[in-house]
Amino acid sequence: MSTRIVVVGGGTAGARLAQRLPVTLLGEERHAPYNRVLLADVLAGRYAPEVIALPGTREPARLGTRAVRIDRAARTVECADGSLVGYDRLVLATGSNPVLPPLRGVRGAELPEGVHPFRTLDDCLELRSVVRPGVRAVVIGGGLLGVSAARALAALGAEVVLAQQGERLMERQLDAQASALLHEHVEALGVEVHTECRVSGLRQRDGAVTAVELADGFVLDAQVVVLACGVRPRVALAREAGLDVATGVVVDDELRTSDPYIHAVGDCAEHGGRSYGLAGPALEQADVLADLLTAELSGARYTGTRALTRLTLGGARPLDLAAFGEVTARPGDEVVQLTDATRSAYRKVVVRGDRLVGGVLLGDLAAVGSLARAWEGDEALPDDAPLLHLLTHDGGSS
């Protein structure tokens, strides 16, 4: 008798499992699994929604099906339509929810008209339906998601303001110099950028947003507001089932939860005290679990992912960036950096002892492949090569 594997969630991790194994995939969204990384390109009109669809699953997915309860004793999943799905192994790939900041004028999860999260394809399509040239849009959040959303809205002709609470854009991934170059590029796209400003509330009229209030008293007129304040693991289903939950659903090296018959992968999972929230780790976790659930490869283990962040910003002069590891040096670290102001190019690596521990590339990504391999492999750097070779286009391989 074959093992019944049920996967809850049709995002990156869940879809990868369903591509590799015959599973019952319960997808809450009505759309077939798609690549969330490309949502900003759909919003900007660069891609049609069908273009970002992921490869098909081995078995037909149950789309528009929301799992509402897990009965661990009976090993069943109850769905919102009243159906029960039995399992021998259950995989939670429930992803993450957008963070809704505490704002005056927002009650609970109910958002005023004109206020949009930016997490799903439906979010993207709804935004696209209301944004027209000249519309005043405010994006709250200057991280990876916020910068991507602002760029896409500007491409649609909106008058965009990007409000970032931190000191600089993408401060979790970039150092100060790279962030300054990114700031310049985003403003060149027509986006008005405000940093070190905390959004305190929303103004409304007849249930629709009219402005964004900042803590210093400044007011930004707005017809559209995009919430891009990050995400947090979606763990309600796991918590209600009595599984161990910290920030995410706690898993071991076999991606197993506190219930040996239930696994978790992707944004909802927490391994070694870390929840990644990135596509690369989600795919790696799904591949390891697929191997584990295949009897002949049951020795597979997940030991963590050394994730690399990449982003492409369009415009008259497109800008590519990549960042990994620790981009701010500690005392005693060696730093090599190259700057070409004429091309808005910036490359930097941080070396600690004989290991590459981080880097950032902006405007010139020719060396990203060799740098990523050196970092992901965590191998000692050669003694006989100058550190500058790390920033050459071939990584010093010639």
C-alpha cells in the first residue's frame, strides 16, 4: 500500500514537492502554483500572470481548498468545504502572511479601500486594476518587497512615495554604500523616497484611504497604499494542532515537526532557530524532504541554507543587485571593494580568516556565480591568490 502524502500549501515549497512526488496538494489560492518572486513583474506589466506559473504537479492539485484543522490522532485534515483528507505523512507548506503594522485607522485585519498587501497573485491583480497614471501611491516598507513594489508602480505611471522606517533601503541585505546607490536608482525611476520615517496612521473618507500619517506629523496624500512591511510564518494551523511553534513551525534536520508524521517546509518552517522567508531555502528544504520521503534516499538531511538575495530593477538603466552573508565587516575582517561611479557599479566582499563571509554586488553581477559558489561551499580561500581576484569576472579561475 502506497504512503498517502498530503501537502498543505501551493507555494514554492509545496509545489516543488508536488512536482517530485505523487501527493495530494491542498492549495488555498484559486491559481495554480506560481513564482512569487516575479509578482512585481506581473504588476509592472512585464509578464502576464500565466507566464509565472510553476511546472505542473504530478497529481492534480485541489485549488481553492483551505485547510482549517488537523486531527493528529485520526491523521486527517479538515477543509473549509467540510471534506476530510486522510494522510500517512502530512507536510505543512503554509507559507507566510504579510505583516500588518499597527496603524491608527486600521482595525484588525480589515483594510480600508485602497490599502493593499503585496503577497499573492490576487493582491497583485487587484493592485493592477486600480493603479492608473497619476495615481498617488504610498509604499510602506523599504525592504526587498517594498523596493520591488515601488518600482512596479512607477512603471505603471503612478506617483510613488516609498516610506522606510529604517535608515536606508534594504538595510538587512545591503551595506550603506550599496544602499545609497540603490536609493539614487529608485529616485531616478521617479519614486520619492523617505527614510527614517515611521508611519503612524491612515486617514480615510467614506471607508477609503486618503492619506498616510507619519509620526513626525507629516502627511502623505494617497489614493493607494501598499503594505510591504515584511512577512511572518503562517503557523496558526500548526499551533492549533498542538505542534511546537516558535517564530515558525519548529523542525529538525529531517524537516520533521514535534509530530513524527508531520513535516514543515518553506516560509512557515523554523530550522535551527531560523525562518528564511526566501525561495532558495524553500526549494532546498522541499528537495531534501522529497528525498527523505523516497525510501531509497532516506539518509538525506537538511542542515541549513546559505541564501543569496537577488533583485533586478527596471527603468531606462536597469539595475541588478545581489547580496549574501555578512556585508558589514567586523573588526579584523578584510574588505575588498571596487566602485565605478560612471556605471553605478559597486562590488564588495568581506573575508574573515580564510573564509568568504559576505558580499554585495550592485550594477555588475558578472562575478556573482563564482562568489556564490565560494560562499555556499564555505571552503578555505587559496593562500596564493590576492583577495582582489574574488571580484574579477571569473572569480580568479583563469
